[in-house]
Amino acid sequence: MKDLISGLNKAFESRIRLGIMSVLMVNETIDFNTLKDMLNVSDGNLASHISALEKISYIKVTKQFIGKKTNTSYAVSPIGKKAFQEHLDALEKLIKGND
Amino acid sequence: MTQEQRDHLQDLSEIRNLMQRSSRFISLSGLSGISVGICALIGAAVAYWFVDGNVNEYYVAGQLFSRGGANYPLLTFIAIDGALILFSAIAFGIFFTTRKARKDGLKVWDLSSQRLLINLAIPLVAGGLLCLIMLYHGTIGYVPPMTLLFYGMALINASKYTLNDIRYLGLLEILLGLLSAVFLGYGFYFWVLGFGILHIVYGTVMYFKYER
């Protein structure tokens, strides 16, 4: 998944995925609507990026019932945290690099 | 800097922005602080005038509950003055902060503001209840120090969920609270300092730091 030359993670190529990870890094858990408001994206768009991140186990999804409504909350997994940190390091290195 | 590097830089600044915006309530306006302080000063001035400058809390308490029964005009006045200060301070505080959030295109009522309020409320409610209990036991003198101490601790607790500057305001309130516990009987003046002057100074500093 990682680009060997730059160290950048292909999973984070989309701005929305970067955004999801940023929010999850500083919040223990967060629900769908809060995430949607924060990132200013449509339901479908957010859902597809979330499932992509879930598929590679970067985020954990918890579904629970509050009354009759389902409430889905998201949290970052340890692998996801590590991957995101490495991605940030790579970004930083690229910016500092040859300018 | 290449175009690619500019993109990366843009990514990083967006990440930082989202991290801060999603974990802290950053729309708190300095003008809110100033208006809260002014409300407190006006309320204090009216109270000072009403009791002819006899603002020593032991004297006031003695006036309130003398052997002849409760002094209802004074009791009513204190209740109304207190309620007016509280409501006007909250109203102005909300007004200026809502205005700032709108200007920045942010929401006022979201996860971050809810977290801020809950964490502010926990020590504040505990302190408020303790003050009521102390009034019940008749230990009037320690009520002003406790209000300042618990308010300071509430601010320090809340500072993790908003602009970190609130922390220093909290520390100063705690310091004032401790000082007022040394100088019992001067609670009124410590209130004026802690809830009036400090809010105005702090709000002004915040206004020039973040909103100019």
C-alpha cells in the first residue's frame, strides 16, 4: 500500500480519507453525522470512503441501537494510527526535502 | 517549492485544522469575556449602592437573617440582582460567541461545544451545591472563596476543550479564591476582581490575539 519512494500511503490519497483519519486521531469515537458535518461531504461519499478505510482495518466501526435508531460510531485502529502517523512523517519529509 | 510540495503542505494544514476543529471549541469570543465582566461590574455597583457600601458578607448575612426574621426586601434584591447578572452575562456570552462562529463559518452547537459545556459544568455545579450547603450551615464567609476556586477549576477543566488560554484565567481565579479565603469578609471585592475585572482583561487580550 505504501509508495516505496515517497513513503506516502495510497490509502490516504483522497482528501476525504485524510479528513476522516484526522478527526478520528483526536476523538475517541465519533458518529456518522458529526463526521459528515465536520468534513462537509455527502452521505454516499463519506460512506464509501469509510468502508474503504474499514476494509483495510484502519478504522473500527461500532453499531449500536439507541432506542429504535441505529447509531454507528467510528474509531481509529492501532494499525490505522500507525499508518497515518507514517503518512504524516512522509508528507513532512517531502515538504522539508529538496526545496 | 514544487506544485507537489504545495499540495502536501495544503494537506498538512488541512489535517491540523480538522484536528483542532474537531477536538476543541475555538469560536469563543473575547467580546463574550468583556461583556460578562461588564455585567458583573454593573451588578456589583448596583448592589454596592443598595446596601450603602456595607458589602461585608458577614454584615449582609446578619442583615438578612436577624432575630426579627428574614429581611425580605434585601433578600429579593439580592436574588433579582444575581439572576439579572447571570442571565445577561450568559446572553451576551452566547451572542458574541455565536457571532464569531458564524463569521468563521463554524457551528455553535456541536460536539465540541457540548463537551466544553459539560466539562465546565461539572466543577461549577459541584461548587454551587457546596456553596448552598455552606449557606445552610451558616458558614457564610467561605462562600466567596469557594465560588472563585470552583470557577477557576471549572475553567481549567474546560480549557482542554477550547482555547488553551482559558487555563490561565482559571489559575488566576484560583489564586484570587485562595487569597479571599485568607482575607475573609472582603468577598465582594474579590468577586469584583475575579468575575468583573479579570473577565474584561482576559476578554480584551483574547480579542486582540485572535480577532484582530
